[in-house]
Amino acid sequence: MDDSPDILSQLNISKEEKDKLVAEVIRHVLFKNHQNSGCPIKRDELIQIITRNYRQRQLPSLVIEEATEKLSSIFGLEMRELQRARPMSNNHKRGSSQPSTADAKSYVVMSKLSADVYGKYVEDVNTAHLTGFTFVVISIVQLAGGQIPEDNLWLQLTRLGLHEADEHHPVLGNIKQAVETLVQQRYLQKGKVNGPDGSSVTYELAERALDGPVSEKIKEYISQVAKEDVAFVEVE
């Protein structure tokens, strides 16, 4: 990031004006991340904040880059760009699908703290159940090979006592909406595919679930569960 006097002079903007824009972008990112439960933030939203009163073409990149650095150094947060959504991988012909929230360039905000520090000082015990639910659903899809028909996903969740029609779960509330939230947050990608028996809805791991740290944790968890199952059988 370069906000030297020469660069700012070329952009015809003062350091004070630039700093104000950076602060506005950071405030918007923190608010939207909290308000929308970690759903991706579109780059267009941030650009609109910056270009509301300025038209310099290079300014948005400068401001967003500095906002990203300050989120990291001051708040311990990584604003990571999501890659463009992948098409649903399926051997059958692709049918209609829901528009992806990641088709346009967008960002997610993730903590840079270690898991133990985050759990001790940051994590809200009142929302920890949502993290557990996310982990379980991603693990089910991972075990299915990264993609699972909707009926099969609900079959597995039903075995855990989570029913699609349950709108008043004591912890998760509306179970179906809880799954849809994972789509909005880009842990899952949902689409309709055409097969021999007609169209069906399929869920596939999306960008956040395929992210290196998240993917590794899922694999470690699955491996650990498998070892425990083997040990239990041997004892029996």
C-alpha cells in the first residue's frame, strides 16, 4: 500500500480525506459482517462508499488495500477475497440454479487469532452452537465426496434429530433456514441438476468450506472420529 504524497497528489486527494474514506470502509465492513452473520461483502458496496464523492479510478484500490491492512493490524481480522464461484460439478447436465452471492468480487472477514485465544476472549458462547452446526453440515458434505443431494443431506441431519420441517428448534430455530444461511455465507453452494429421474437439488462445498484452514480442520475432525470408532470396535 502506497499513500505517499506523490500518489495522493496524483489522485488529487489529501491524506485526511483518504484516511476518512478508509475509516468509512472499515466501519461498513465491521457492521455488515456483524449484521449479516459473516455473509460475503461485495466489493461494489465498498466502491460505492469511496466513489460517492470521488471519481478517481485508482482510489478504490488504494483505500480498500489500506482498510484491509488496518483490519489486520488493529482488529486482528483478515478480509479475504473469495474466488469466483465454481459451477456445480455434476456428471448430469446443469439445470437452473440460484444466483451465487460470490459471482461478483466479494470478501469474507475471518479472525486471525489462534483457536484457543479466539475461544477464550472473542467467541460468543451464545452463538457457539451455530459454529457446531456449520461444522457438522460441512463434515456430512465432505464425507459424501464434497457434494450431496438435498434428500440425502436431510436424511443425515434427521438422524441427528434435526428435521427440515422444524421451525422452532430450541437452539437453532428454523432448521431449514439455518442450512440456507450456510449457502448465503458461502460454506455451501446450492443448485438444481438434471438427471434421469428429473431435476433435483444438490449441495456442494463452496469457497469458505474449501478454504485451507477450514478444510484441514474438517479432515482432522473426520480422521479423529474414524480413529475413535475403530478403537471402540476393538474394545467391543
